[in-house]
Amino acid sequence: MQWRDAASSAIHDELYAKFAIRWSELLCLPYWDPTHFTVLDVMHNLFLGNIAHHVWNILGIDADAHPPGKEHIKPHTMEEQQEQLDTAISAVKKGPKTSLMHLRQGYIVSLATANNVAPVVTITKDLRYRDRANNSKSLYVDALIKLYKINPGAEICCPKVFPSPTIDLSSAWGKKAKLVILHNGILQEVWSDMSKTRIPSWLNRAPANFGHASHSKIKADQWQTVCLVNLVITLCRLWGTPKADENEKAMLQNFIALIIAVHWATTHSTSETHIQLVEQNYTYYLKTTIQLFGPGAVKTNNNHATQHLAE
């Protein structure tokens, strides 16, 4: 009522910002219940919301990530990280530069940062080599050794180890550790299948390099195609075989439940059967997502709204 009787649009904006509701003539209808009669926007809630969130944030997608076990550098566990840091501190005290140079740069940079040590910056006019020179491991090693020579016997602060396996300790704390299941190995299979798949004319093709940072922002109808068609084809082929491990099979069942729910929620007609299929599959999806990825994976506004879709 306040919104309806407000004297200006500025007051309208203020009330909406405070209560997130507006007046509508539909409220004059005695049977109108906006909490039950509001129609969800499937484009934003399902395509740009639920399935985009599942691919980007739950499964994780990165065209530059290597398949598990095929990294060029082995990630270090917490114990291995601590061992490397202890070795670095011991080498700083003893002085031989060669011992420090054998360690990964991430440990050297982390040790320098923990002790407020900065390398001596090299000034060069050649931009191609300036950043490389200033980020050189050798410069950090020289700065650490110099610090201890100036203050012999001083306590050297040890940086914290990262709570999960990591390759570069210096960057691990600066970014949120993200699970990447759709790595380059799987995306190569997706791209290959996409090139061989004939898409109906009423569907909009997703970028041929889907998952790579170089393509433009993916639109809602492209999310529909890539998830309801392309990923279903590839993931069923990879994770739906006897050779797939139990976790892959569980992730496939979880993903397919989401896709079935989205498919039946976006048909041109509806029925009680449609509603049951949406409710059953979406409930299964939420439960298995929590089991596989933890409760934080489902805490989104889109997931909350979709649970009311059947209403």
C-alpha cells in the first residue's frame, strides 16, 4: 500500500530498495497469491543459473588444466610443503645459494614475503625481459641470504603451508582453490564430439571451444545446447562405461538428474507427470550434489527458487 500511495518515483525506488516489492493491480484479485502465482524465468534461473553454476562452480571447467596425474609438476602435500620450507630456512642460515635454487620458486617467494623481504628491482628498458628479471627466483634468494647476513641469528618466519596439495605455495593463498573436473582432457573430447554432432536448427550452437577463456560470454540458449546435448553425449561416453570409476559414475548420475529436471521444466506443455519428473529429479540432484561436493555447492538463490518450480 505504501508503494501504491507514494507521491514520487523516488519514494517508489526507496521502498523497493527496502522491501523488494511493488504494488500491482493483480493484488486486487481476492485469489491472487504472488508467492505461489509468480512464474520463474527459466532463462535466468535454469540456464544461466542452475546449469551454468553446476558447470562453472561445481564441476569446475578450465581448458588449461591438466588431467589428474598428468601435471608437469607434482603438487606437494602439506607435509611435503613443510619439509621444503624447513629446507629453505636451513639453507638461508647456512648460506649456499645453490641449495635454495634447487627449491621451487613458490617456496622462496613465500619465505621472502613472510619475512618482509623484497628483491632488488632490476631496471631495464626492454619490456620483454623486465618482468622476468624482477620475478627471478635468484633475486629472492639473494635478498634472503643478504637479510640473514645482516642479522645473523635472527629468527626466520616460516610461512603457513597450504591445507591441500599445491604446486605453487606463493599463489595458492592468493586464489581460492577450485576443483576442476572438466579439464583439458575432457574438454578435448567435448570439442571432438561437438564437431561431429548435427544440432537441430532450433537450437543455438555453443562456442566450438566451449570452456576456453578465449570465447565470448555464453548465452542462455547456448547453455541449453551445451548442457542438454553436448555434455550429455560426451560425459555419458566417458563416465557411463564399465571403465569409469565409481565417483565418475556418481557425478554422471548427478548431472543427468539436473538435466532431466531442466528438460521437463522447459517443455512447451506441462502435466502432473512433468511436475513429478521435475520434483523427483531435482530433489535427487540436490541430495547427491551435497553428498559429492558438500552442502556449500547448493547454497544459491537459483537452487532455492527451482525447488518452488513445481508449485
